[in-house]
Amino acid sequence: MDETSLIRVLVVDDHAMTRAGIKFYIEQDPRIKVIAEASTGEESIGLSADLSPDVVVMDLYMPITNGIEASKKIRNNNPNTKIIILTSHSGKNEVSAALSAGINGYCLKDVSNERLVSAINSVFNGDIWIDSSIATDFLCLMSPQGEISLNGGSNSTPNPSSDRFSLTERELAVLGLIVSGKTNQEIASVLFLSVDTIKSHLKTIMTKLNVNDRTQAAVKAVREGLIR
């Protein structure tokens, strides 16, 4: 594969074995190449300035300079570099701090190899990738009032974003309930539709939003202003 078409990744973690494992598994995708490794936040800042990686996979807690502070400095120096936090911590404080640092993805370390690769590809392509287990907390933190509500439909002002994605009022209603954390069965009960119909709507929504799963759909809905 042409080197210029590769996703160039910097892996940052203070444990050498963890870095080696991440490198091994993500390079199973032929589109991904690990161009460097860093064991500290300070080292990651310097390497990012020198190498301008496409994506940085960043540990959260490291000595001297943690992943949040390193991410802020990297984004200030390299605004086009995407950053994925890879950590075992899922508390609201950590997620909120990551948001303030402008990260593009937040993964827990028990994420499967395939989903970590998917996360790297997603953020490289301009999307945000959030671990499904923290999606609700993340979405609430993104909302100015800490609440989630539908921005569209018959009882609210039409949203230009929904027109841009060609979402129908029914699809917006389904999307709003997805963001609220409801299952397909619960959405079906609320909207008086069958589960199969909800699944069909969800498939259409994901296609229109160009995402791979319901979590990505929910996060993109918030970022694009489809809900508030």
C-alpha cells in the first residue's frame, strides 16, 4: 500500500508491553502504520510536533504530564491531529476533562481489537468515536443543560442539520430516543411501532449519518445539532 494513504499513528502509554500490544493489533489493519511510540505525555508532545501523526492513541494517566494535558498541547500545535484516549477510567471527571481537551475518541482498554481499529478509522475520517459504555454520560456532558432532547419534529423549530442529512420527522424521533439510551423495544413501545420497523429506521439513520453503530449515530446527532 502507498505510504501516503496510510493512517499514521502515534501510540502513547507508560507501559512498554501495552504499547507493543496496541501496535501489534492495530497494524493488523493494512491501512494503519504506527510511526512512533511514546512513554510519557511530554514525549508525545515532542514527537507529535516532529512527525505530525494523523492519530494519537493516548493513555490517560502517566507521570509528569497526563494524557489530558498532552492532548491539549498536541491539539494546539497540530490541530489536524486526531486524538483517541485509551484508558481504563470511565468516570465523568475523566470524560469531562477529555472533552475540554478536544479529543476525538474515548475508548476503554477492554475494547476489542476490531473496535479500536474502527475507532482509529472513524476519527481519521472526521467522526467521533465513544465507547458505548460511557455514551450516555458523554452525551449529557455535551449538552449545555446536562439534558438531552429532540431538536426537530412537530413541536420544535425545524433544524437545517436535519435537512442536510435528509432525516424525516420519524427518523428524528427514533434518533432522539436512541440518544436517550432506549432500546429498540422501548423505542417501539413509545412510538407504537414494531421492533422490526425500528430496526429498519435505525439502519436508514446510520446510512444517512454515515456511521457504523447506534452509539456513533447518537454522538454525531449531538455534534451536528440534530438534538440538544
